[in-house]
Amino acid sequence: MKIIFSKECLEYQSPYHPESPQRVESSYLYLKEKGFEFLEPEKCLEEDILRVHSAELLEEVRQERFFDPDTPALPGIFEYARLSAGAAIESVKLALKDEFAFSLMRPPGHHAQKDKLGGFCYFNNMAIAVSWALKKIGKIAIIDFDCHHGNGTQDIFLGREDVLYLSLHQSPLYPGTGLGSVKNCLNFPLSAGTGPKDYLKVFEQALVKVREFNPDLLSVSAGFDTYTEDPLTQINLEKKTYQEIGCIIASLNKPSFALLEGGYSKDLKECIYQFLLGITSLK
């Protein structure tokens, strides 16, 4: 297993914003103590971004000429977003060599749509990585267990026969999408207060669809804001639940990689660690 990380992603921040450098830095230090191997990413190319995003969005981010209260136009954010997307591509490259990789980078990505940013996301790291991989393989399934629906990922891949998007998320909750399944995008909205037992039951049922799809590659948008003590959400998973999620994904026995999305509690580092233990449980 490799963890993709660069300390450059700790250089930007917005005061009091929950998507802070501290959440990733503490996870990096914790996983380093646990003996994980880290790789430095390179920035993605502009052509990688343009496979899934409009030229207009790229220029808005480059020139920092946009306004979103949750997604601030911070100095240099274009380069930081390119680096996070580059880490996603590095992760998928390793997965195609049948080596699991986890991108511990920020900013996250699954709310970024074809021509619109939002929800702390500038470019859609997952969509950029999947689009890159589709040049080389046939079918990819995206499993998104962030507490918020990945409206950007759905927007980009809706109707594609070579991509299956699956999301478990709290509803109602930002961004207010994902209320039902449509075409190749399978959505499983969950009510506030859902606990580990009910969550895992739905997760198992949802993955039946992934098995039927039989992808060449599994890609995971790993959001840990479903944790019971997360300050932004109301799903009540425990730390150990993420190990079970990892085990279930590993049982699909497919090349896979994962990208960090949300997760804003002080225990993020332990939730990630449990997930990684689960992913490697069958190796």
C-alpha cells in the first residue's frame, strides 16, 4: 500500500474553515507513526482537468475570479487543486498495477461539477483520475461513502455506460441532490441518526450492484464525515465501522484506490487508519 501525500497541501487555509490543513496534517503524522509508505505526487496537466471540466471553470480557478462562501478563492488555489488532482492520478496509476493507493490530499473534489465548483471542491479529483484510467481500461465503479452526495461526480458521469457511480449519503443535507437513482448513478439516501448496523446493511445491498457491473477497477471517494462525532453531519458510524467498510470493499477483489473527501472530526486520523486496515485485511 502507498499513501500519496505532499506537505504543499498544508500551505493554504481559510480562517475557521472546517476543511483545514490540520485535519490532513494530523492524519499524515499518525499514519507515518504507523509505518505507512508515502509517495509525493506531481501536479496534473491542464488536459487532465479539461477531460471532465469546462475551460471556463479552469480559468475561473486559475484567475481566482469566482465567489463561493464555502469554497474561497485563496491565493494559489489553482496549483494546490492541480496537485490534489495529480495525487488522484498517481493513485489510479498504482491501482492499475494492482497496488492499493490512498490519496491523503486536499482540497477534496466530489462536489466539483463540469462547469461549477463548490462544497470545498475546486476540481473533481475522482472524475479526473477515472477519466484518465478510462483511456486504458473498460469499466470503472466509483463507491462514494462521504456523508454528502457527490453531485459533481454524478454530474460528470451521468449516463456513461463504462462508469457506475454509487453513493451512500445523509439526506436531507448539502447539496440536496442524490434523492434517488438515475441511470448509472445509484443513490442511497440515509436519514440522520443512521447507525453502523443499518448503514452496513445498506452498503452490502448497494455493492450487489457493483458486483453485477463487474468493473475492471474500483475507485473510492472516502469521506469520513459519517463518523458519529463529525461536527457537520448526523450519521453515527464508529471508528471500527470504517474497517468493516474497507473489508467489504476488499472482498470485491478488484484493483482499487481511494481518495480522501470529507471528515472534520479530531478522530479523522483514526477513522482513516481503520479503513486502511480493512482494505488490506484480505491481502
